[in-house]
Amino acid sequence: MKKVKTDDIMNYLLEKLNKENFVLYYLNSYSTSSRYIKMDFGVCKSIRIADHKGIEKYKYTFNLMLGIDKSYEEDGRYYYCLDDLDKMIEDIINYRDKLLDKYGFNYYAMMVDYKNQMLRKRKGFWEKCKSYND
């Protein structure tokens, strides 16, 4: 069986989410094979793609975990197995739709713009990440 690479999964996610009009920024870990994607500057949360347990202080809402056989939810975070990759995409779209229903398009767009202005000045992820939409 061919081993699935985190880069292949990240590229698949970026392509699918871009078609759904998300603003996407991504980052490759320097020390592991983990990959990270922020959607709409974090307003629609973040994705972590990994083959190992993460650092406790970082709490990604959507996690694709290579090496698990069954998806599960724990403490408001979602852990998906590879077989549920398209389900994760569907859940992310539904999560954004719920935010849009709750706050309306104008407020959501304002939050995306606010996060863009504030977060792009920060160190860490934002100084190293790349835009997928450019």
C-alpha cells in the first residue's frame, strides 16, 4: 500500500477549499511532516494534518490524523481519519455556513478583514505562511 504524504493531503484540501471561496494560508512544519492551513484568516478555524500527537497548547479545531482508524470529537476539536477526508471538508463548509447564518455575511467579512489586518503583523505562523489564493 502506498503511503499517503501530508503534502498530498494538504494540496487536496487547499484545492477543494479554494473552490468553496475560502481565503487560505498554509505552512509546513520545519521539524515534522505536519502541515497547517488557516481558513479565512482563522475566522473559520484551522486544519492540522499530522501523523503524530500535537503540542497540547495548540488547539486546532480540524485535525486530519494519519494513523487513526476512526474519526472522533474531543473537547470541541475534531480528529478525522484519512477515510473521512471529504467528511472533514463538508464539516468545515457547514461550520462556515453556521457562522454566516449566525452573524450574517457583512459581519463575517468584517471579521475576516479585521483578522487579516491584525494577524498578518504577528510572528510565528503569519510571518512564515504562504497564501494559496494569490
